[in-house]
Amino acid sequence: MDIDLIFKIAGIGMVTAVLHTVLSKAGKEEYAYLTTLVGIIIVLGVVINLVSKLFDNIKVLFRLY
């Protein structure tokens, strides 16, 4: 697992948190929650992709033996 992936997820989380805070302070609560939801969906997409690769590697490992 690359350290870059951890930084990417942390960066998305920080950007999402800042945008949520700015939009909340500006009175745009709907957009703030929408921004948070989009950030969560992006991170979940990255994690699901990693889990898929993990299962593929496990399948290949057991297919060899």
C-alpha cells in the first residue's frame, strides 16, 4: 500500500472539511452537506477499488495452488 494513497484520502477529507465549514458559515447548509456527501462518495470509491484489487490478488494467489 502506498503512502500516497493515504495522503490522497487525507487531502480529500481536509478539502471537504474546509468547504463544509466555509459553506456553513456562509449560510449555505444544503451545499455544505452536499459537499460532504460528495467527498465521502469519492473516498468510498477509492476504498472500494482497493478492496476489489485485494480480492483479485487473493483469487490469483489461491488459483496458483
